[in-house]
Amino acid sequence: MSGMYIYAGGKRYKFRYVDPEDEFNNEAHGECDQPGPNREVRVSDKITGDLLLDTCIHEYTHLWFPWLDEDVVEEFATDMTRYLLKVIHAKKLAQPNAHQNCAQQADA
């Protein structure tokens, strides 16, 4: 994938999914360049689900708040991921299944 552009704080940044073996020097799932021109976000193309969400939030947080320590960004991203997954899951559980409702109405 060649990449796309994302926006944070009114600025445009390139976003790419990358092969982590080619891009990262450690066990990272993503990287964000230091502030400056041509800043880019790179996220592993090998991750999915909760880890992908956590990594995207983590890197996006760096765009907005580049002065934050890595530990703070990591904790925030993980907490935000848990929060979003919890409230989205709760919403799904609260919504009646449309298919079951149709079946119940047909039986009535």
C-alpha cells in the first residue's frame, strides 16, 4: 500500500502500512517521525484488531502531543483502546438483533 494522508491539528501527514521487518529496528508496531516537514506515520501491516487500534491511537497521539513521554502515550493509547472497545461492545449488546425481532414479529 502506497499510503494515505491523515490530518491532526490541522496538519496533513502521510500514513503507511509497512512490513515491520523492513521499517522498524525493534519490536515496535508503529512509528511516528519527529515534528517537521514530511512527517510520516508507519504502522505494521502484520497487526489487526485491538493491537491495530491501540497502535493507531498511540501514533496519532504523538502527532497531537509530540512533547509527551513515550510511557504516557503508551498508557493513554491502551486506556483509550480499552474504553472504545468497552463502550462499542456495550452499545452492540444493548441493540436488539434485527433478525430476531423480525422472527419474533412473524411468530406473533
